[in-house]
Amino acid sequence: MSIPLPFLKPSARDRIRQEWIEERRREARMVVADMVHHSDYLVRLACNVLVQHGETPEEREDARILLVILDAKTPGRLPAPDREGRS
């Protein structure tokens, strides 16, 4: 997205993109708020959205911490070792 300049109006494309991001952010917040009823995959996806597009630094940091917790909970997500046994 281009940096808005004082003499330029935001384009329709920028406005629509921002609305789309806000809708995804809203959905991600709903998934995280009710994460007990969602799969780890969906919670990870929601956290990634909030890490990238969260409104506040606290929201982004909380989502990043939740991703760390989910990764610790599911150790099988580590990369498979190669033929020499290294990751």
C-alpha cells in the first residue's frame, strides 16, 4: 500500500484492501477468543494474521506468544531430519 500523501485521496483499491484486512483481523480475533473450539491450524492462521496486521504492539506480541505456546504444545511440527539425522 502506498504512503498516503496529504494532497492525494486514498484510492478505491486502498480503501477496499483496508476493509478486507479489517475483516480478516476481526475474524482472527474471534478465532483466538474462542480457540478452545477451533483446531490448532486455524488458531495458528489467526495468530499469523494478528502478528502481521494487529492494531497495537501488544496485540501483535500476544499473538506471537500464543504461536510459541502452540508450537511447544505440538512438537511434531518440527522439520523432519534429513538423511544424516540433522534437522
